[in-house]
Amino acid sequence: MQQLPIYHPIHSKPHLEFRQSFFQITFQAMASDCELLIDLPEERVGFAKHLADIAVREVWRIEQKYNRYLDNNAFTRIHQHTGHWQKVDEETYRLLEFADQGWQISDGLFDLTSGVLRKAWSFNGSNQLPETLAVQDLLPHIGWSKLDYRKTGDNAELLLPEGMELDFGGIGKEYAVDRALGLILAEAQADKTPVSALINLGGDMACSGLRLNDEPWKVAIERPDTEKNSLALLSLSGGGLATSGDSRRFLLKDGVRYSHVLNPKTGWPIDNAPRSVTVAAPSCAQSGLIATLALLQGPHAEDFLKSTGLRYWLIPN
């Protein structure tokens, strides 16, 4: 294995190796095992390292910028100035716009302000449910319609009420996939080098198109009740693929399984949500949003998925 010349305060260096017909770069980001596949001849190892450096740095940049557990980043600054209008950059404004679309499409079920419910819920596979009062106390601090944001010319501003939080975790990983892939393709185009690439951040992924030999990339969807057996081997020839489910985040009490997919209006898990939903869409961000929206539909998830016209794979409760 070769190490790339990349440094990060939290994660170890990525590793690169040539696997028969493409380069594989493995790294850690966003609490996930990640990989980047670059279809180039073996003699172009220098350019492969360059592309990997660009992509991994971009993923880490986004992770550091919106990580709630780090100090002195965009996330921290937003929450230091609640209750007042504050300036946000163009990237954050675009994420707010995307989140607003999800909120409107889902009739309020997709809500980036619902992250505060983690103070009551801990989805660790145990049987410990929160007290009803603990959940109820958090509900006044939830509600996308309570915040406001605007843009005048080149200036974007956000008003986040006191006591409320934003959680970009529901869209950050998929956004990072699309950004990293876009930077790879832009660099390859500038170099006038044909490249096919796939980036996979913990199961959320996107590829640039068919491989250089005109074959699709082969990807597997995990079965939600085991980490070893895959449900299906899919051929990905372009666009994004994302999976949402409760295979690792749930509670089990008295034979009842409580999913981590919470209803922001009640603070409790969505009833009869599918175990897993995988969606293929033009981008990873779109795939992830539709997969999450489907889970939020509970027993009506498949009807919602059919209405989108997108390809999907669903495992019922």
C-alpha cells in the first residue's frame, strides 16, 4: 500500500493501491469507511494521487466545516449567534435552500432542526427509551418554519432562534460525495485526461459514468440485518446511490424495534418505517434526500418511491 501526502488532525493518511485495472484509495471521514475508485492506467499513478488528494481534502473540508463536535468552524459560529441575523457563506446558503426543499416536499417531516432530539434519544441497540417529558421538552426547539434566511445580492443571512440547532448530518455526506466527484472531473477535464471515478462515503456514493472499458461500476447494497452478506450487486453507470435505514441505529424494547428515523412533530420514531431504502438518482444528494423522505413516509414509503419515477430497492419492516 502507498500513502498519499495528505495530513488531517483527526484521520490517518489515505492508502492507495492499484487493483488490477483501477486505483483504490481508502480513507476515513464522517465516521465512515470511505473509498475512491479512479479508473486510470497504472502508469498514471502520479495523476491518480493528485486527483485523490483533491477529492479527500474536499471531503475532509466539508466534514470539518459542519462537524458539531469541532470548535471554531462554521457550525460553531452559527450556534454562537442564535437569536440574531448573522452572515453565512454561499455554500451554507445553498445547503439551507436544499434543506428547505426537503422540508416542503415532506410536509415538514424532513427537518434539519430536529437534531436536538439526540439529547433524549440514544440509538445504541439497547432497550432504554427516553422519558416522554424529556422528548416533549425538546419539541419547542424544533421547527424549520421558525428560522429564517435570506439573500440580498451576494450577502446571505440566517436567523436561528435561541435554543434551536441546525444539524447538517442528514445532507452533509451526500453533498461531500457530489462535491468531491465534481472536483475530480473538473481537474481531469483541465488535464484533458479521460477518467472514470466513483466515490463512496460509507455507502453513499456517486460515479462519473461508465468505466473506461465501457463497463459499469459494480456496487453492493448491504442487507440491514448483517454486516457480512450483501443484498444485491448493482451496476452503476452514472449518478448517485444512497441508502437510509436503521440497521445500526435502533432501540429494541419488549419486542418492539424503535427506528432512529424520528418524526420532528412528535419527537418519536416513525411507525412502520422500512428497514432500508436505497435510491438511485442523478446525484448523491438527491438519492439521499429521496431515501430519507421515503423512510419518513412510514408504511407509505413505497407509494412515495413509485411516485418519484426513480429506481429504488426497499426492505420492509
